[in-house]
Amino acid sequence: MAVQNFNPNLDFTAYSENREFECNEENFGTVRNGSGTGFTNTACDYAQVYYAAGRSERDPGTLKIQRGFLRFDLSDKAWSSSATINSAKLILTNCTYNAADIIVNKPSAFDTAAASVFNNISTTYYSSEYVLGAENWPEGIATITLNSTAATDLLTDSTYIYFCIMENDNDASGEAAFECESTNLITGWSSADAEEEESYPKLEITYTAAATDYDYNPSGMDSRNLSKVIDVATANIDKIIGL
């Protein structure tokens, strides 16, 4: 088995917000399924459901839902579609707050940070619920195990794989579990804009290469694109002597 790590080449937070929010399920669904009202691209990304109850008819409540989006470039992956993905993990470094349990959604593709990406989510999830709290942030690190759906896409997606990190109990479920009581369920993790590179989000893939794959990559070249090494067809090479 071999391990290959990736950092995102695009990540940001998109959100949907209503500052004149009358709390009920229908209005919650309108905000949740909205086209997005803004985005941020800072050192921290977030998954959040925030509700502030209004104090009067003239002072309505506020509902804000945030989702973190990540895109990983797989063009340098060292495995082929015939390989076996033994495990896939999304590793996040906590930068602020850990009050929201999270889940990883499979969004549709995006090529830029934009408010409209907020609604790129699907009904497919790449993980189960990740329950947060001190015990699940050992040394400030969350390691989320991705499922077989993610593993299949890692084999078949030739260029990019996309993730959306959502608050689980209200946003992913589609129901306002906060029952119209003021709440702030938020979790933040370091983005690829953070100062310390070691805190960037990381996609860690453990794989077993297929018989036609090569674990060793001479001169930084993808061995799957090599037809010959010193005039010998690579299909006939079991070992490159001296390497």
C-alpha cells in the first residue's frame, strides 16, 4: 500500500442569510435551499447554523447558514482507475469553535468562490455525521473517514473531487432542530489561506496500486504515461535496477 496527500487548490465558505426571518419550517427551508447571499475566503472556513430570535414584530429574527467548500486537484494522483482505495480521510485543523457536528456532502462542480455555490449540494454524502467536541479534536485535528462513494469517485474522477462540509443536525437534515430558540452551531477549520501550511485541509488517500501502476515515479513523471524506459517496454519491466 501507498499513501498520497493533497491540499485543496480552492476552498471558501458560502452562506445564505435572512435578517428578517420569521421562524418556521417553511422559512427555514427557503433560506436553506436559497441561492446564497455571500461568501468569504479567509484563513478559516465554517459550517454553521445561526439563529437569533427577534424581539418584536418590528425586530424580526436572523437565520444564517454557512457551508465550507473544498476542491482538490487529482491530476497528479499516483493510482489508476484499476487500483484499490484502502482508505480516504479528510483531515481538518480546528481554527475556531467546534459546536456544530458536521458531515461531508458531494456537491456539484465549481470553479470559483461564489455565493451561488451555496446551493451546489446534493443528496449524496461522502461521510457519516462527525460528532465534534474535545474528544474528536485531539490536538485540534479532526480526521473524517470518507465512505465507499468517495472512494469510487477518487478512482473515476480524473481531475477534481469536490467536498461541502455542512452542519449536520439542522442543515444536512433539512429540519430546524433548534425549534426557534436562539442558537449558534458553528465549527471552523483552517483553510488553504491560513499562514501555516501544516494546518491546511488535507485529503489523505491510502491505496493499493494495480498491476499496471508503479509506486516509484522516476524523474517526477507519471509512469502510466511512459511507453518505454531505456528502450524496454514498461510492461516487461519488473524492476529498474539500481532505482
